[in-house]
Amino acid sequence: MTAAVVPFLESMREAAAQARLPGSGLAWLDAARDEAMRAFTEDGLPDQRNELWKYTSLRALARHGFAARDDEAATRGVDIDRLLLPGVDGPCAVFVNGAFRADLSSFEELPQGVRVRSLADALRDDAEPLRFLLAGRAGDDDDGFMLLNRALAADGLLVDVAGGVRAGVPLHVVHAGVAARAATAWHLRSLIELGEGARLDIVEHHVDDAGTGHLANLVCDVNVHERARLDWTIVQRAGEDATLLRRCQVRLHDEAALDLHELELGGKLARHELRVDLAGERSRFDQRGAFALHGRRHVDMEVLVTHRGRDSVSDAIWRGVAGGRARGVVHGRILVQSGADGADGSFYNKNLLLSPDAEIDTRPALEIYADEVKANHGATVGQIDEGMLFYLRSRGVPLDLARHMLVRAFCAVALDGIQPAALREHCEALLAEQLPELAE
């Protein structure tokens, strides 16, 4: 290891040494955590030799240390208005600086058959059912952050929807970062389980105070059983100094469906690695996403789709916009395994650069090992169409307004379909707020 990586590594080792994690004392859990920490100490942070981190450097992050926890997270004051989203006013689960806040959460409107709890509570009450989630051996594709999560996850959200139950209201999951004594790292592990024929809507919301500098390392496992459906909307507005790293692992069984909308606007470094396993016949994954970056923000979207079931379908569309010295990364890979005959997969990514110093790297890829498959992909990186800009200006539209109109129209495809309508309109407004900064 070089001296440059010492501060981050040392802060993580210190966190493990002084950890007071829920479930400590359970032999199987302590062993799993120790093994993961040893593997992280050996491997360190992923570098750009790792294909999934090729365009995202962690050199700057490695030079920073983080506090192991915020001891006052359970009582810190929070601006409630910042946690709200229009049209999403039902059950909510709120995490503040990585700690579940029962005082800010409410599950009263969830129907019978939907159970929501924090990981910390479940580990204290009855940890044994979580052995399959927390005690699995590290895989070959587990990078340093996944290993840290295995070693240090202190909380998270457990959602279990019984077979046939359809929640009529969306579950609002909020991750809020607020000012603390020091920049803090927290690690959350969540599990979402939908039984046969169940249906659930989730709105995931990330918001931070300015200048906090926290690091959030979130891992979520999602299991959608036969004929179940998950509608998932992510609104990401992390703070300008925050680091937000997410890995979601989704498994879809026969005729199961995931419909995902994602708006990425914040974070100094924000990364979402989404792994979707279309394991069942006629399973389906639809994704619409957009990011809009300014300043020196860096966003990395990794969408890794594997078709295993016959006649499975995936359809992903991403729009990216970058100004200033921002950088965006989009990697969409469709892997069709042997036996997934009749699979239909597509991934398309279009991007706009609004300044000469902005950069967007896009890498769509296909791997096909089955017959009778439809698969296609495409990517573009360009600038605003000068002909369209001239057309609007020739009709009296000012230059800045014309640019904003074209960028909003470019990103609109990613926001179409967000429900309820009030939430979609709010996402459109958030994007519009970002546009003046993009032009700087």
C-alpha cells in the first residue's frame, strides 16, 4: 500500500476495532465480519484496473479519513421540510447519518402483510433469520466497499411483503446527512422481499446538508418472487461534498417485474451499481434514468443486467447532462446466459456536454450465449443541436431559456412514468433548478 491510501484505510481499520455493532457476540456474525475486514485490508479500495471502476478514480477519497460513527445521530435535529416529497405523504423510514430514526418514521398506513423494520432492531431481537443475508462468504465480484459493508454494516431497512399483498401507498425511504462533529462514514445493509403476487412502490430519497462531507456506503438485496412487481423511484440530491456509494442486487423470478426511475443530481462522488438478475421466465426490468451535473461532481452509473430466464425482457434508457468540470460515467451491460432463449434486452444512453471541460464516458456492452435473442444497445455524446437552438432564438426565445428548454426536453423521457404526478412534477422542477448552474 502507498502512503496515499493510508488515511482512508486507517480510519476503516479503526472503525472495525472500536465497532459496537448490533449482533456483536454472535459467533457466526462476528466471524463473517472479521473475514470481510481481513479481505478489505488485503485488497484495499478498487482501482481503475477493475473494469467496473475504470473511469472513477478513488485517489482523492483515499486521502481522507472518516469518523467511525456519529454518536448523536439518534437525536440530531433535522429540517423536516427537506425530507418531504410532493405526493409522497404516507409511510416513511428515515435514516439520519446512517442511524434509523423511529421518531421520524411512520408505518401506520402500511397494510397488514407488509412488515418494515430496521436491521439493528432485527439483530437485537432475533438475528438467526438474517444469517443467509449477513454470513455469506465474499464473492469474487465483491469490491472493497462491499467488503466494508459486510464488515461494518450497523443498520439498514428490512421490508417483507407477504404473498398477494398489494401496498396501496408508496413507502418513502429517506437517507439524510446532517452536520456532525466530523465527516462520518456509515454502512447500511437492506433487504426487500416481495412474496408471490405482491406489489410495492418505493420512493428512495437522498438529501444532505451542505458541506457535511460524509460517506454513505449502502448495499441493498431485492428479491421479487413470482408475478410480483416493484415500482421504485430514486431521487438523489446528496450534498456537494458528500460521497454516496450504492450497490443494489435484484433477483426477479417468473413473471416478476421491476420498474425503476432514477434522477441523480447531487454528490461530490455518487455511484450506483445496479445488478439485475432476470432469473425467471417472462421476468421484466424497465429503467429510466437521468443525471445532471455541474461544478466538479462525478456520477457513475453501472447497470449490469443478466438474462437467465426464457423470454425475459430488459429495457433501459439513460440521459446524461454535464457542465462545468463535471464527469459522468454510464456502463450498461446486458449478459444473456445459455438457456435464456427468447430474451429481449436493450440499453440506450444519450448525453449532452454543456462546457468544453465536462466529460461523459459511456460503455454499452452485449454478451450473448443463447439462441433466438433480441438485443441492442447504443450511446451518443454530443452538444445541444445548434439548428434547434437557432430555431428557438429566431422566434424570440432568449439564449439561456432556449438552452434550458432543450435540455429539459432531452431529459424528459427519463421522468415520464413517475407516479404520482406531483412527484414527477417535483422531479422536473429539481432538474430545472439545476440547469442555470449547468450553464456556468
